[in-house]
Amino acid sequence: MTVVVQWIDAADELPDNGSGVLGAVAGRYAKGPGSDFWVVLPMRFLAHHVREPDGREFHDCFVDRGAVVRLPYSAAHAAPNPEGVTHWAYLPALPGAVANHLVGHTVAPSLQAAFGLL
């Protein structure tokens, strides 16, 4: 299978609220040469998010699987949030499907179809 990903600059446009996306995150592990990174992580975009357990509110943020909140990368966000999302892309569709996530009674038949069992 071949998938083409369309990356969108987070400074230009943000995803739909609640969307699962891939986020390109730029940051630095520690001071010194060779410690910069740029990595792709699955995350969800939220127009409004209240972080547990401290109750801090965020707007237009990306939240990864570990509940780490990341803001769209920009000069304004670079200092308070050095691990900003530079670009994002909608998740590709599941194999043989038109959706990027399935739940409930549609999962088993979709998996069977993807493996050619139907």
C-alpha cells in the first residue's frame, strides 16, 4: 500500500476540533550539539482542553497519547513550549476503509475484509 501525506503548516491552518492527526514536533533533548529533534507523533487536536490534574486550560492545542499538550509552533509559542507542532496531517484511512478509525460492530467485519476473509 502507498499513502500520500499532505503536511499542513500549523502556523497557516489548524485541523478540525477533535481530529486525530499526525503532528511533526520540533524540540531539543538537552543543551548541546546534536540534541535537536523533529519527530512525527499521533495526537488529537482540541480547540479547548483542560489538562488533568492541574486544571490548566489550553486553546488550539495538540494532545499526544501521553497527555502531553503541545501548541502550534510559532515565535510566540517557542519560548513557553519548545516542543511545538510545526506541521500536521490528517491520519490516513485504514486498509480497505474510507475512515481512519472504527469502533464497535464495524471493526470485526472491516478487519476480516482487510485480510481477505470475507
